[in-house]
Amino acid sequence: MKKVDGIAYREALPDGWDGSGHTALFLHGYPTSSYVWRKVLPAVAEAGARAVAPDLPGFGDSPPVLPGTWEQQVENVERFRNALGLDRVILGVHDWGGLIGLRWACDNPSAVTALAITDSGFFPDGRWHGMAQALRTPGEGEQFLANVSRDLLGAALRQVSPSLPDDAVDEYWKAYGDEDRKQSQLDMYRSGDFEKLEPYRGKLTALGVPAKIVWGAKDEFAPVGGAYRFQKELPGAQLVVLEQAGHFLMEDEPERVASEIAGFVATAVPAPEEQPV
């Protein structure tokens, strides 16, 4: 792990990296961290791009920035980009990383050259599932977080991804490590009103960048219908549905997800001499 401006991140570099090539930026969701991208990062580096994945503040090894609202997390992405001196990036997202990252991309359209979207949402008519509704409810959310233990978290995650290893549970448990981190979760969910996406209608399409959508068919939190909605909004987008994967598809089929995203990264952006001036 590395740190920049207080944000921890993982990084994988191509052989002979001299700082002049493409960078892929990967954003995780809830309650994971950059660890969820651990198989993707080296595959993307092997495909020729620098691959970086931060622990968003309040998750993994990054301390929270309170209030940990949706808007603050969007600002945290820009803070991270500036701290690393990144110009334009290939953006990969999962779960809340999509709500955060795609909002950031639409706010900073010149910063994004391609999109890799996995099991997320960015729709003004979205609806929260039961656990999210609990976190959004004053009193109920606090009680929910007070009752979470490492074993309960592991059991809950393994109901979704049965083969989740112990080291992943340990990494994801960090999001519950203290009261400020728990408050950051409540802030994020309670600021997560889908109607805030109304002004963003059409902005993903307007980005006009190549896109790859990789989705778990068994996802109960972000059903596969969302994949087809993204495909409709992003003309020409490639769609791959993994029939045996659920919401945490990087845990369920890590090699396949890494291969699909790395292959996309290798072809999504023109060589430097072909890019418009």
C-alpha cells in the first residue's frame, strides 16, 4: 500500500513504466476497499497501463473525511487525482464506486478516456435495497452498525460470495474500525438520494468514450437489468454478463473479470501518437 495526501492506494505498473502512458483508476464500493481490485490491477498493468485503486476515505487504510457524504467522496476522487498528478484516466467502478466515480466523470468530462462499469447504478429512478434503507434510517442505521462484528460481516459477505477468503473479510472489516468510519457510512447512504442524478441525465452518453460493462448475473443488489440500461446509455459499449457471478464479481470470478477489463484497457484508448492534439 502507498499513501498520497492521506489516501491509501494500491498500484501496479507495466514493465518499463516511464510515467508517460495511460492510467486506469479503479473505485471500489461498499463495504470493500481497493483490495477488491487486487486481481485486476496486475492484469491491467500487464496490458500496458498504470493501474491505481484508492481506498476511499473511511474504507480500507484511508481515514474518514467527515461528513462522508456522496458529494465529499466525489471530491475525494478529484483530490486523489490531483495528488497523483493524473491527467486523463480510464475509469473503472463497482457498486458505490459507480455512483461516486460516474458523478465525478460527468463533472470532469475531459478527465476520462474510457469507462469500465461493474455492478453499479447511476439512474435517477434507482431504489435502495433493504440494508441500505436501514443505514439511511436514523436510529436504525446506528443500531445496525453497532451490532456488526467481524464474524457477522464475513457471514453476510459469504452469503453473496461463498468463496470469499478470510483476508478479504479482514480488509473489508476495516470500514467498521471506529465510530468515525461508521458515521462516514451513515453520511454516505443518507446523502444518497437518487434524485440528485436528475441533472446528470444524458451526461454519460455525452462523454462519448469507449465503455465496457461486466456484470454478475446473480447480483441481488444491482440486478443485471442495470447492465442493459448502461449499455443503452453508452452506444457501442461492450457487455459481458457472467452467469455464475453475483454482486462481488471480482471475488466470484477474479481471473475472468481481470481478463475482460485488461483486454478492454488494452484496446480502449488509441496509442499516444494517435490521440488528437
